[in-house]
Amino acid sequence: MSTIQRRQSALWTRLLCLLAAFFLLGCLQSAVVSASPTRLVIRQDGDSLPDDPGDVDPIQITGSPFDPAPLEDKEDKYPRLDECREKCSVAKDKSVFYSQVGKHEDKPADFASKEGLVMVRESYPSGFTDINNAWKNFKRFSRDFSIAFAEKTSGTAHVLLPTNGDSLVKRVWTDHEYPIMTRADGLCTRIIKVDPDDFSKRCILWDREGKEGDDLPKRETISDVVVLTFQEKYSKCGLNNGPVPPGKSAGSYDRGTCRVHVTQYQKNEANNPSSVYRLDIAITDAGGKTLGNRFGVDAPTNQYVDVTSVLPFVLSVAAGEVDDSAVLFRYASQSWGSNDQEHKCSFGGYEDGNRDGDCDFEC
């Protein structure tokens, strides 16, 4: 055998040895993997929460081969309830809750957007409620930030609940949020249940004044139109799953753009000897028909006075602290001041102890 042939034979031998070594290494790795416990891969949409924070899928709190550490090595670094209370902020009449109506908040988010309301995520700084796969106990955290949101909710709140028979037992809504908002020291005054498939269907789930039947305030008659109270306009409904009844007829009016006219009387003047402002308020529809009014009502600084009318919601008006302060308005999800051009407000100056102004709003 020549020298060249001996070298070629030696090269082939080395190559075969290398191939055999790689084959044995591959077999060894397969054996190790097959002996390891199976782990579920986390697939989490970082831009959405579960339908109900109590509905966190176990997969979301299970270790993954792509996590920095297995579940048993993770720490619970999510904020606690006290920090959630510190970070949460939501304006009066702006809270929206939901349970069992869709995995990715599509319907609640759509409702909140249409009504100018706020869901739990939006009440916290950006990123505060996100899932961090390097930590454990997101379910505990989601419960805590939901509890803080319920505690901060004030005035009227809305909740989207299922109507298809899905159980509401052991949900964050039924176990925490609803009981918190309805307790004696709660800031919430009314909860409106909304049909997730038809936002126009709403009913009174709970009212702090608890007006029912004979306890309802007497009807008023304005411009020969019988005006129903809010409790009469909207059927009462229960917490349990079921269809949302349609609103009751409150009288006809031209829908679209309504107008509120306000006369504000200065304090301690001949036509208002009181130490607080006094208001005359009148509501008209798009056709100019009077829908409701109140005259000579005292309006202490920044305290809203309500005007019932043919409209399905109460219009609330508040006077400011000094003469130049804006008059404030609230109707359904709308809120504005007398200096708001979006509502086409036009207020003049004081003359003979009073000023007049008008604002438009959607009705």
C-alpha cells in the first residue's frame, strides 16, 4: 500500500469515528429529554387580560422551557394589594366591569370605548397589570388589582354579564368586586347591567337607595309629559345569568342633540339672597320641545343637582366656587364645562345679578 493510500485510509477511519461519536451524543440527549418532566409552553397575549381575572388559565402560571426559571424557582414579585390601591385611579361614573363575556375583552372594550368609560387595566399606569412570566402568582395579583379597582369605583358603574347560561359562581366579579361595591362603606351608588350582545339593553342590577315598588319617588309631570324616574325607566334585574330586559318607555322625544339652558344667580344679590348660587335649568330636545326643568334650585359649590326629564338618564349640573367658574354638566357617559366648545356652550356675562347660557349634548 502506498503512502497516499495509507493516509486516505486513516482519514476515513477518523471520519467514521467522529460520526459514531455524534450519533452516541444524540442518543444520550434524547434519553435525557425523554426522562425530563413535560412542561407546557406559555402562550399569553400581553395586550389583554382574561375575561375575568379569576379565569386565569392554569397554563399561564405553569413553567415553560423558555422561562428564565422553572415555576418552583420563581418568586411572587407582583405588587400587593396596598400598592394596587396606591396606583389605581378612576373618575366617578367611569368604571366598567365584566365577567364571562369573551376571552380578550372585545365586547367590554368596545362598550367602554363607545361610552367613554374605563376598564380595570386603564385605571393603572401603563404596563402595571401585565403578566411577567419570570414571576409566579399572577392569579393572586389579578385578584388584588381588581379589588382595588372596585374599591375606587364611585357613582354609577356598568357591568357586562353573560346571558347564555354560563355560571358566575366563584368569579372575581361575584366573589370580590360586586360585594365590595355594594357594602355599606362603598363609594358606588348604582350598578347597571349591560347585555354584551346589545348595549342598548340595560337594567338596574343594584341601587344604593334601594328604591323599589312603593318606595319609588312620585312621578313628575313636565310639559304634559309623564316623567319616569330612572328606576321606573329601567327594569330591575338580578345578579344571576339571564337576559337583560329592554328599557321601559320614558316618553317620546327627538333623539340626537339636546340642549340645556342654565340661568345662574349670583350669591347675596337681590334676586338671590342665599350664600350659594341658585340655578334655573331647562332641557329641550332637537325639536325644541321641553323635556324637563328645575327652577330656583340651590347649588352649593361643586355639588351636582339632578334634573329628571323624558331622557333615559338624569342630567346633573354643578356651579363652581366663584362667578367666573365654569358650570359643570354630566349626562350618561358625557361630562363637560360651560367653557367647552365641543358641546357648543355659550355663556354670557352677569347682568342684574344673573347670567344665561346654553350647551348641547348627545341624547
